[in-house]
Amino acid sequence: MGRYASGVSQHPVASYAVGEAAGQVLDALGGQDIDLVVCFASAHFVGAFDDMAPALQNLLTPRVLLGGTAVAVIGDAREIEDSPAFTVFAGSMPGARLTPVELHVTETPDGAAIVGWPEHDDSPDTLLLFADPFTFPVDGFLRRLNDEQPGLRVIGGLASAAHGPGGNRLVLGDRVLQDGAVGVFLDGVDVRIVVSQGCRPIGQPFTVTSAQQNLVEHLAGQPAIERLRDLAVAASEEDRLLLQRGLHIGLVVDEHKVEFERGDFLIRNVLGADQQSGAIAVADHVRIGQTVQFQVRDAAAADEDLRALLAGEQAKGALVFTCNGRGRHMFGTPDHDAGVLAQLLGPIPAAGMFCAGEIGPVGGQSFLHGFTASVALFA
């Protein structure tokens, strides 16, 4: 049975921060062998991360160490957005198979290719993945995985400490990287994944009856823009304001269900509309016959969605990947996502980061999200 621990430090000196966070982990695990360590450092520590990660490896000696840098980090029930912080999640997992993976993009005569994918005798269940958004094509990588390994769940996020290539850091074991992606396959580990996209549906579902790539032309036989106008007319004043601030659309991933509910929709932005053709453009490809429903997002909807998805869950530890557009920016108060987790699941060990894109499964397939909280619950 697994045991988990976390440590967090806000000390501005890198060596002290590593020692303080590692000490909390060692105290909590009481000398047990540590199998997995995941660490996150705020952007203040990017320059020192090359020393921090090896120091943490020497102190905790895990089988697998991975992590990266972020604009802000999560430690237990706190979201530390404006100050230096270093946070650590550790697990003792007897009997677990942990397979580290380091991925990079390389140019070949046939074009760009991803190298580093390991050969598996069996099909792993879960991949914990961190990537640099400037040097690794996460969207295309996940689409390929969904096709080639449909049973694999991917959870994680994109490093967010930098605004351009070379500014982020990733760690895998004794290697600190500036590009690509790092991860670990988790076999024999009981992980429950919650993906809260922070939206609520508005209006009714429609079947796409005409579409080209990311253009939705007709919904249930009517021009998409007419369906949208009807929705705005019937909406409450509050919902009309939300529609004006930003409209989203939910795309059903698994059409085999009879009824669709929370968690069945992949949320994507509505990018615009063509008054002449009546089509709307969305931030993904849409299929004819696919079910869609318009969605709105605000702090109240995001709070309600996260609480509903976490209700009734139990865990001994958690990794949290929340969007860098959430936090105080969305909710107006600190510690929202981490606080809801602690409120509903108790004071469990937790760590995480604010991401430049969150990874998690919806409808049995893994996607890259925005404005999402993706949570891995270790049971």
C-alpha cells in the first residue's frame, strides 16, 4: 500500500529551499524507501534549478525524480503565486513499476519525429508527463497516442516559467533539460484522474450536420450562427454577459453514450463567426455527426465544476496541474483549487504547478486543455 508525503519551502535561497522541502518529506515517510519524487520550482529558481534538482536527488534518493519550473507552484493547500517557492511530492509505492521517459523532437529526412518512446511488453495505464511548450508538440503527440495506445491516460502539464525557448527547466533523474518532455509510466499505482474544465453548459446539445475542419456550419440542420442567436435571446441577463465575455463549445468525445453530462465534453474556445455563411470557428476540428453544446465559464462555474468532480473522492496524495489563468486572476482570492482539494479530501499531501497548458483525459482520450485543473489522486 502506497504512502505519500509533500514538502514546500518559500525560502528565497535555493539550497535552503531544497533542504527544507526534502526534510519535510523525510520526516513524513519515516525512513521508507522513496520510489517517486516530483518537484516544482517557481520562476525565481530557474537559474538555480541545475543545482536544486541534483541536490534533491541526493537527499531523497528516489527511483524516479522528475519535475520542472513554473510561474507559480502549489504546496498542500497553498497556491504560491508571487514569491519564490519550491514544492515536492514523494511516494513510497511497493510493487509499482515506474518507467521514466525522456522525449525530444528531432529532424529526419521524412520530417520531424519524436524520439525516446520506450518499447513496452504490456500496455501501461498512466503516463505522468511534463513538457516545454516551445519545443515539444504536445497536441500532436497526444493525438497520436489516442490513436496508437487508446488505453493510456496522460496527466500533467506544460512548464510555464518562461516566455520563450530555453527559459524553462525540466528534470528527469540526474538530467536537467531545457527542451522536450519528461515523464514516468505508472504501473501498479492506483491513480484516479479528475479533469475540471471549469465550464457549465448553456442551451441544449445539437448534432453537427455540416462542418469543415474547425468550421461548424450547421447544427441540427440550421446555420450555427442562428442557433447561437437563439441561445442569446433565450439566455438570462447573467448568461448573456458571460456569452459576450467569452463563448466556449463542448465537443462530445464518446458518442456511444445515450445522455451526456459533466466530463463528457471537451471544452474548446469559439474563435469567431461568419455572418455571411452562418458558420462559427472553434479551436479544434469538428466532425459531422458529433454532438456539441455551447458552454460559459466564470469563477462560479469553475468552482462548482471542481467541487462536483471531487465530491466523494478519497486519496492519500495528489498532484495538481492548474492553468496559469486560474488562481487569483480568475477567482479573486488565493489558494482556490488547492483549497477546494484540501476542503473536500482533507489535509492530504499535495503539490503541483500553474501550467501553460494542462494535460488530462476526457471521454477516454487525453487532451491538452486551457483554464483547466487536472488532478491526479493517488488512492
